[in-house]
Amino acid sequence: MSEALRRKPGRQAANAAYAIDEPTLSEEYGVRYLHFGSQWIQGAMRIAAPAELVLAYTQQMMAWLLFLEPSRKDEIGVLGLGAGSLLRYTLKHTPASVVTAEWNPAVTAACQMYFRLPGTARSVVEHCDAGEWVHESRNIGRYIALMVDLYDGQAQGPVRDSVAFYEGCRRTLADVGIMTVNLFGNHDSFPRNLDNIREAFRGRVLELPEIDEGNRIVLAFKGPVLDVTVARLLQRAEQIEAAGGLPARRWARTLLAGRDGGGSLVV
């Protein structure tokens, strides 16, 4: 494959929370799934349509598109490669470049062999600890969007979830930027993560409703106070839905239903 791969040694290589998980595969009804030696699904790809986001939570991870329209000069960060779903979708539906931090080289190899990891100069995969990646000086202020999906084979909550980690995530964002995080809404890790994200992002947080699989996507904002009218948000949602097949109008209506009245969404 021609996409760039960078191997960076991590000081926390012996950390048990980031133990190497062996990728395994399953297939059903034309969808290929990635696992880490357990029944938990770590990612999915529709074989006939690789760039489609099969899992509902991965669709919601793209909800930052409601507020940002990336250009060719912009960069998107992804923490946790999984089956490469977010990477494939972002490369197909935006002109931005993508930098992905993935701890396990075996996951990248599996993606290359079985999940059509794109080979393009717009994609760089770095093998490193996401907890260190967010504090590297070269990443400060670099990304307009950061998508965080960090789970191991036990799937018992994110493996990086401290205030310091989320503060690092905030620092990687550009002057105006959005982080989306995949959490488990029905797990005891959820309130801790939500509190830590709120602290790191000065309370500027929106939540999408929990979906059938139990995932809960949180959006966190950096930059000037966002004040978007109802009409503009719904218009943007229609554009996203038409161009990329995502249920963006449903997201917009959910977020608008949770606002404190008025004709706009403020965060």
C-alpha cells in the first residue's frame, strides 16, 4: 500500500491498558467485521460499498460536519483506526487530509489486507500511543476535527479517558475545531468521561442520543461561541444528507430539541 505509515515508540508501551489485541474477522450478509478476539465489534465494512458507514455510531462520529465544512488545506485527526471506516468515509466525502493514530500495527495490517485501507498521500497512519500523540508539539492547533474511538478487546470503556487526555485533544484542535468521542452510554465509564470532557472543553459539549448498540457520541467545541440559527443548521444537515447519505437531519433535530429556547443553537 502507498499510504504513509509512521512508527513512533511510546514511553507507555508496557501499559496494560494498551495491551496488544489480535485482530480477528467475521462476515455476515455482505458486511465484514473487525474484532479483537472477542464478540465485541471494533469496526465494519460493507464489502460492496467500502466507504459507507455501516454502524450507526460511526455515522454519528461525523456529526461535526453539521458545523464545519473542511477544505483541501484542512486536516482531520482520528484516534483509533478500527476497520478504517471513519478514514475511508472522510477521504471520500471531504477534500481534507487525515492523520490517524493507531497503537497496534496488526490492526493496520488487517485493514490493509481485509478492509481496503486507502493508499493515498492524503492519509497518514502513525503507530503510537494516542495518550502521547495528543501532547506532541507538532499536533498542537493542527486539526479542525478530531474523532476519538479508543477501545481494546474488553470494550470496558475508552482506554484513554483522563482530563489530561481530553485537554490534549482540545490542544490538537485548530482555533475553531470539534472533537467527537465514542462512549458507552450504559456503562459506568460514561459519567466519568463526560465530566472529564466538560472540564477539558470548558463545558462546551453536546450529546447525541444513545443508539441501539449502547454507543453515545459526544461533541466538544473549541473556538468562539457557536451561535447557529435553526434554519442554517437544518440547511446544512440537508446538504450532508444529500451528499453523504448520513442521517444528519435527525442529528440536527435532536440537538435543536435540547437547546434553551430561542431561534438558534448556542454552544
